[in-house]
Amino acid sequence: MSAKKNDQSTAEQGQEKPEAFDAKWLKGLTFTDTRMEKVKDEDGKVTEKPVVFQRPLEEDDLLDWKIYGSEVVLATADGRKYRVRK
């Protein structure tokens, strides 16, 4: 019975040998984040305000990635999911 489960789980994964990650899959994708910047308000008080910014996606920003046929699905730390061609 366990042999059937092992065969079934490898079939569900889509491939037996995982491929290495290719950095070209990240080309043109962006990562959105916020940073705190000091801003003067109308009264002259300096306060911190969150400011949204985007930058190119890096491999360290990925939570997970999987290959499905000719597509690669990338899940990023900012909550986005990208599908790119392999």
C-alpha cells in the first residue's frame, strides 16, 4: 500500500528529478514593499509615514516555486503569484 502512495505522490509532483532554479524566470518581475520615511506635517512635526516602493524581484523574495509542464509558478513574500514560461 505504501508503494502505491509513493508512486502516486511522485506522479502528483509532475517530475521525479527537480530542476535547478533559473534566475531568468525573475526577469521583468517586481517586488512591492513599504518603508518608513520621515515627513514633516503641516504643523512642522516630523512623523514617520509608510511609503510603498517597487524593486526588481530577487531570488531571496521567493517563498516557493514549482514547475508545472512548460510553466513555472513563483510565490513571493509580498503575496503575489507569478506564472512564467520555462
